[in-house]
Amino acid sequence: MAATGACFVAGSFLPVFGRGMKSAAGGLRTNLVSVRSSAVFTDLDAAEMERRSLKDYFEQSKELIRSDGGPPRWFSLLECGSPSDGSPLLLFLPGIDGVGLGLIKHHQRLGKLFDVWCLHIPVEDRTSFTELVKLVERTVRSANYRSPNKPIYLVGESLGGCLALAVAARNPDIDLALILANPATSFNKSPLQSLMPLLSLMPDKLHFSLPLILGLITGDPLRMVITNAEKGLPLQQRVGELPLGLATLPSYLSVLSDILPRETLLWKLKMLHSASVYVNSRLHAVKAEILILSSGKDQLLSIQEECERLNHALPNCEIRKFTDSDFLLLGKLAAKPCQSPMAQSLHLTREDELFEDLERYRRLVGKLNYLIVTRPDIAYSISVRYVKTEEQLGDIFTKVLSGDQIHMQQEDGIDLVTIIKGVRFYRRTKYLDYILDYIPLTPSEFKKVAEPISVTCPVMLSTLEDGKIVRGLAGIPLEGPALFIGYHMLLGIETIPLILQFMDEKNILLRGIAHPMMFKRSSGGSLPDLSPYDVIRLVGAVPVSGINFYKLMSSKSHALLYPGGMREAVHRKGEEYKLFWPEQSEFVRIAARFGAKIIPFGAVGEDDVSQGSDQGEYKESCEIKKTDSSGEVANQELHMPGILPKLPGRFYYLFGKPIETKGRYQELRKKEKAHELYLQVKSEVESNIAYLKEKRKSDPYRNILPRSFYQATHGFTSEVPTFEL
């Protein structure tokens, strides 16, 4: 077992001892409330840099099955490292291959966050599905008995997804979190069932004429070879990107033949049928928190349709779709947008009737708005090609979301850990703590988030203690607590560039306080698709609430608050740069309680990136229902504005002189004094906006074309000049 570096234990017992090896880089910090220096970029990338390949899967699989035998059992790879204090348990339940190495590309990064154990089912083992369920159940109950306040994560792939659902249905009182990759719950509808009699008659040497078909339902790593061969990649690219190559395919087919001999494969297919029937009859009993990852290249199991069915059947379920993923879903997650439910070449006019299914329409609008925020570099080209009048806005929805041009995710960098972080699916205790359970961005994640929005070349200005305005963030206090109060541009498009600039220039994690609808479904279900907000959660946003605000200030964090809230972010045409602040001034008293510095700031540039569209009689159809949260900001009357992209301009930020509240708590407890400071902050925000609107007129690089030319001649990483201060 030296090659695999794994330690095994019996399936009925999960030991409490560690693995015996730990990375010299150290473990993950369990208290991530500090927002300085290394708290922003963790050491997770040290593990991330070691990319595992298909070759590793087959070589380690050979080691695992070489002296195989006995009952199913748990193992943990040494490469996962020793778990950090307080890390929750993660159990991986394999697909029909049964090896347990389906997370091979994620072991090291997962090992920083979880105590990872994988289930191995020997080749010759004939344990029934119900017995496998009992085996996993015993392990889950044992772990829950030792740590009743910690969640237990079950990650299941195809057959393993059915195992996870079955265990959750039998144990509704245990805190389980399920991550299901292409669960095989619809196998009873698959045409593969008709192939099982043929497989039983097929000679041993011929049964691998069906590897692609089996790959479609199992997600087995053979698809990684087959797909690249089908693409007809150039020989040089095959050698460079596929070290296995087709020349070595027979040797790995031999390994796959050893993993899934004909009798074992037939047994596993029959087990898939029984597993599907077992789970579907018990879905009503599943209460666990669930994240489903689905790929689109299945054709036999109809995963996309099945995930929608599960989403309606399971009360606490989130779905992330990767509709054009070509590889093993947990091996490489390649994503493109989902197909639009709207008809191709559809033209919307004011005289058209409203959509019958407003929920699906709102999802389209939300994803288009997400595109404008995250990809301003291509938003204008889409506008020029598809939008000639306001009435043709529907064409954008169709073209953008049908995958005609736009890839809303990069194909080479999405992994399981990043998805878990973006969905906010990671927690160490029974309840999610948005402050303590946040895992900061790694450098590679930072690069992926920052690259699409770098086209705006934001100009950051700050004010020193003597009142002098300088370029950069020199006037920003390094130590917290600090509270940044500002104006919300349309759809909050200024937020991500602002947060990333603080990370890059000052190593400060700026925790945004966001609307609750970005974190959970509303009771009315008007905005059920939360995937467009993954990037907001990934960079550290927390839902607006008094408790979260209190925790941020008490942990000396740098917090970002927009008093105008969502109403300001979805303002109507003609309301640009107008503040919609509430009457209450609670943030002043909370800031004073912890002696936080208040930094008012203004931001402009939305009118150089997009143009609001008057909704007219469509206003009623685009209204957003109130959330279940309490508070003036959380329950503002909202509507979804129409947006027409423009040639990307530039964002400008001006941070005023920090306002000290330390030692003024007793003074600011008085409502009148707190309101005076509140009005002072509001006045400074308005002054900063007016200053930027006037000064940007003299910026020779306000337009994207001169900026692009400057970067082409001076280097794309060079700082683009701006107006004189």
C-alpha cells in the first residue's frame, strides 16, 4: 500500500486516531475572523498546485485491488494530511467502480477543511445495497456519537449518491450535509437496463466495447481518455495535455477490466436499479442539507431533468449545473451556461403578454445581470450584436444563456472546494457561522474572480489624516474594526472590484454585508436560483442582520455596508447616484460600541458600463418579493431593472477621511448625536460622488480603448494613469 499511502479500517468502525503524516505547511486556521495579511490568502494553494491525473487514478487503483478481498472498508489517503482541529468528517461514497478514489484531484485541498475518509468496495465483494447503507449508517452514527455538534458530510457519486440519500432518509435527526455528483436516482428509467441481459452473455474480452456508455452513467475516469480522442486533438496537444495518450489506453483498459470484471459490472448495474428504487421510495424522509452537482453529457440518465425533480422533492437542496462538462465530474468540472427555456430569436415588445412562468424568466434576468457585473469586457460586444432597440432585450437572454458565446465559468479551474465555498456549504458546527466558517480565497481563486472584471481598471483614491487625497489605499486603516459606508451602484457592480482591490493592495479582507436573498430562497420562491451569487459569497459577503454586524465589529473586521441596500442597487432609470438611505442610524451606535472607524466613500462609473431601462408596465412582473428577514433594509420594496450594456468605462472610488468613534460610545448612544454623525457620513458620501463625477471628465483613460492601448504598450499589469489630483 506504499504507493497509495492509505490506511484502512473496518467499515463498521471509524477510528479517532490521525493519519500519521502532516504537511509541513501546517493546517488551516480555525479562527478566520482576523482580516489582515495571511488571513486573506491561505496556504490552500500549496495543495492545489499538485494536480492529479488519470494516470494517478489507475496506478493507485491497481495498488488498491492488487491484494483485494474482504468486506467493504474505509481508508484515508496520507496525502490528505492530518485534519485541523474542529474539522468536520467527510465520507466519500464511490460510484460503481467501488475503488474510492473518485476525489483524487481534491484530496489535498479537502484535507485542509475536512477529515476525509473514503469507502472501498473490493472487486469480488457482493454486499447488497441495503447492507452498504447499514455499513455507512453505522459509521455515521458512531461519528455523531463522538461529535454530536459537528456536521457529517457525505459525498456520493452515482451509486454513492444513492447511498448518501438512503442514509440521510434513515437518519433525519443526524446533522448531515450531502454533496451528490450525478446521483443515479433515475436509473430505473435508463435504457441501460435492457443491456444487462446482453452483458451477461458477452465474452469477457468484448464487454469493454461499451466503455463510453458505462462512462455516461458512472462518470468513470475512462471518459477522460475517450473524450479527448473523440475531439481529435493535435498530436502535440495530446502528448502535452494527455500524458496517457491513446497508446497506453489498452493498459488502462486492462486495469479497468480488473476493477470492473463482467460479473462485478453486472452486479453493480443490478445494484443501481435496486438503489434507485430504494431511494425514490424514501425521498420524503430526507431532511439533510443537499448540494447536487450535475453534468450534461449523460444522455442515458437525463441528469439535468433528474436534478430538477430532486430539487422539488427535497426541501433543502441546491443545484449547480455543468451542462457541457466532458470529463469525470469530480475530476474536472468544466462549465458552460444552461440552455435557455426561451424560444430562439424571440423578440419582446411592450405589447407582448407576460410569461406564464415568471420564475424562469426572473432567473434569466438574474443571470444576464450577473454577466454584466462579472464580464463587462464582453457585455458591450453582446449588446452591439444583439441589442438594437429596447424591445430586442429578449434576444440577449436567449443568446447569452444558450451558450452561443459566453462561458460563465472557466473550464480549467473549478474544483469541489471552490464550489463548496461559493455555495457556503462549509460549516464546522451545527449552524453556519458566516464569520468563523468563512474560508478566504486562495491566490488561484482570486485570479479567476479578478480576471473578468479587471477591464474596468478601477481608480482608488483615499484621504490621509491631513485631508490630502492620494491615489491608492494609503489612507485606509490597517487595523480593525473599520466600517466602510458608501453608495451602491446599479446591481452592486462596484462591490467585487472594491473587495478584490483591498485584498490585492492591502491584504485586507473586506466583508460585505449583503441582502438575504443572496444566501437563501425566499418563502415565495421568486428568486430560487442562487448560483449567480456564488462569487459574492466566495469573496466573503454575509447576510445583513444585527447579529452578523455585531460579530464583524467584535472580531475587529473590515466591514462594507450600504445603508441604501438593495433598493439603491436596483434603482430605476434616472435615479443614478441618488442615496436611498433609511431613517434609522443603527450602524453608528454599533460602530461606536466597538470603537470602529467609519470610512465614508463614493463610487461612480455605472453610467459608463450600463444604461438602465424604464420598465413601464413591466414593473409589476419584475417586482421582487420581500424576504423572510426582519429589518428595514432586508424588506425594501424592490424591482428588477432592465439593463443595456455599454462600452465599458472605468470605476472610480474615493474614500474619505476615517471618522473616529473610539471613546465616543456614551455620546453616540444618544439618538440625536448618532443621527448627527449619520447625516455627516451621508453628506460626505454625496460629496465624494460629486467630486468623482467632475474629476473623471478629465481622465484621458476613461474609455476602454485608450486604456487598452496604454496597457498594450506599457504591459498589461501596469497601472493605467488617471486624472491629476
